[in-house]
Amino acid sequence: MADATFEIYEDEVGQYRWRLVHDNGNIIADSGEGYASKQKARQGLDSVKENAPDADVEEVDE
């Protein structure tokens, strides 16, 4: 069983977004942008799941 769930929702301006929510209610990640349709939000979510399951982590000093 996963400790987090992806949610797709409509924001206050009618755009669709996704977020990854931990079981404790904390938002772990989000789409960072709105999509015109629920289908496009799902495609963005699926792209993250497919393309970054083992992504490297870089520390960046700014």
C-alpha cells in the first residue's frame, strides 16, 4: 500500500492540476501549472510517473 495518493482537481480559475498527497495530509509535490482539461492534467501526472521513477537528485548551491 502506498503512503501517498495523486489527486487531480480543478483550481479556483477553472484549470486542472495534480498533486501528490501523503497519508498525513502533506502535499509532497504538485503540477506547478494548470491544465485546460482534466485529461491534460492526467497526461502530465502520468509523464512524471513514467519519466522520473529513478531520477537522480542534485544539490544546487545558489
